[in-house]
Amino acid sequence: MTNGKFARTHDKPVKRWQEHLQSVLNCPEPTVMHDWIGNQPSLQLPVNTDSISEEEVNVAVKQLKNGKAAGVNNIQPELLKSAGSIIPHLTRACNMVWQHEATPVDWKNGITYKERRFD
């Protein structure tokens, strides 16, 4: 759209995009430079670094959406929600990751399936 009118050819929208991107991406250099290295703020953010509680894990499990596909471990969200006895084990696993600051390799894996459509 140029001047409130729709373009009727392919060339006009392309030209308009070129003009727009030229104006957005080719801006002048900043006039004021900031020394980020020498001026580090000493502000400590209020981040809770305590262990993860069972209540936090329980709330997170309850917020999982139903009907989602199971992960690599074949555990569906509904199973986690219905098995309250699993919460202490999940809490322990989450705290191990939190304290060691390393995610298990298995947690980084996923399976992607191409959806089949039947017409």
C-alpha cells in the first residue's frame, strides 16, 4: 500500500519494501557512545537461588496442558498430573539440575514427527 492505495503490480510492493528497509536499516551512526565495560552496574537483582520446592514443581505440573504428545520418555502430561507420588522425584531431579547448573543430555533431545494427513 502506497499513499493509501494498494499496489497493482509485483514491482511496486518490492520497491516499497526496498525503500522501507533502506530507511530502517541504513540509519546514521550513534553520536553518543557508552563505555559498557568500565561502567558496570553493581545492582544485584532479586533472584531466588534457593532449592526448588515440591510446591513449585506441583504448580508447574498442574499447569501442563492436557492432550499434548509425550516426549522422548513417553510420559504424557496427564500421567504426571495424576501421579502425585512423582512430585518428590521430579523435585529432586530439578534440584540436581539447578545445583549443578547442567542439563542432562536426555532433556535436550526431542522427537519430531511429520504429521500425516488423510483426506
